[in-house]
Amino acid sequence: MALYPGDTATINATVKDKKGAKIDATSHSIKVYDPDGNLKGTYTDPARDDIGEYHLNYAIPSDGKAGTWKAIWKAVTAEGTKTESITFDVLIA
């Protein structure tokens, strides 16, 4: 699915324990970066879809740059901090 400036990107993350079972996190830190590496926002309250499954709806700015955007999702669990890098592409019409 193509994303354009002004669209909403849904960023998903799944948190698992060392054995691969889904677990809930006690806290989150999601940082979204544009293609130039500029921090565009930090979020701490994603929606919980199910045990260990979360999403964040990120509104791409109307003047957002084309290219690959990145979200660094850190989830804190009883086992420690889990970090995931998630990318999505933004096109210019």
C-alpha cells in the first residue's frame, strides 16, 4: 500500500518473551524519523490489539518528505527492553 504526505501510517509491533510467546509490555517509547533522520515525534501510548500486539497510527505531515521513514519501537517487559526497527515508504504524488 502506497503512503503519501497527509496519509496515516499504521505501525505495528509484536512483543514476545525469550521463548517466543507474546507478552504485554509495561511501557513503550516509539520514535518516528523522516528519511533524513530527523526525529518527527515520540509516542508512549500505542493501542493494544491483543496480548503482545500493539499499533500506532502516525499521521504523516502534509509536507512530509518522500523516502523511507523509520520508527524505533522500544518496549519494556519483565525480561528487559525489546527494540524493533520498523520502516515505511512515503511517495510524492
